[in-house]
Amino acid sequence: MADSAESKDKPQAEKPSEAIVVVVKNTDGSLRESLRTPNGTFAKKPKPLLPTIEFTRAERKKLNSVRSDKDGMTEYMVAFMNLVRIAQYDGEDPKAKMAAVKAFEVIRLSALGKPAPSEQELDKLTNQPVKTIIVVAPELMNPQVINADKVVQKPRQPSFAEVTGVVTNPKK
């Protein structure tokens, strides 16, 4: 009876409706199982997830457990002291220096919290970066609307010559 109560609490991985388990050979020669739907495509295997509250509770329980080999320090304190040791590195290795800077950032964030925003960041939060500009159309010299389909084009004349008359061949 206790087994049935535990099985109800744990999330169960269920197969998609009417999926078939197929053994597939990998490129390296090993075998693996996959699910195949009735129309022939491969289906994703559902993975059971721990609920967030249970996961957080288990994580906190592990971090607060006392280690016997470290003079009664908790797992969290051992990890924190390792970060402090890494942050205090003063050697010449550039990668270790970058790790020390990152460790210091983690320690500072953990111990002091998120730093307050500066004045410039506060100004950015109050002033919107996008401005709306309304452009009013200018007043036109000749506001009459002309139908472009009915416009009659005048024959063109060159600007360098004085034209006394233009004769064109009329269309028949």
C-alpha cells in the first residue's frame, strides 16, 4: 500500500498516444531505443521533471548538510570558502585571473546583493529611448489636385534656342 502511494506522488513518463518503441542503430554501431509515431516520424521521449519546490528543497538540504571532514562547515560554506580562495589569487596566469574576477563577482553578489543602479541608468529608466515626432505636411503653392491621366503634355523645347513655333506631326 505504501508503494502505491509513492508511485502516485512521483511523476510518470508517458509515451505519446500509439507510439512504438523501436531499436535504432547509431553511426558508431551502438543501439538505442526511440519512439516512433504511427505516421513514421520519431517522437520525443517525455522526461519526468521534479517539481520546482521539491528540487529547491532538496538543493537547500544538500547545501545545508554538515561535512565531517571540514570542521563542521556546511557544503555551502565550503563552496563559499573555495570561491574566496579563488578570488584571492595573485599569480600570473591570465585564465586564473579571469576566474578570480568571476569568483569575486559571485561572492559580492551572494554576500551584498545586486548593486544599486547608477544615476545614468536611472535616467535611462525614466527617459524613453524612442521619441515620437509628428511631421505636418507643408502648405502647397498650388493646392489643386490634378488628375495625372488627363494631363496634356506640351511639346518640349530646348532652353538654349529661341523658339518661334513648334510643329509636330499630329497623330491620326
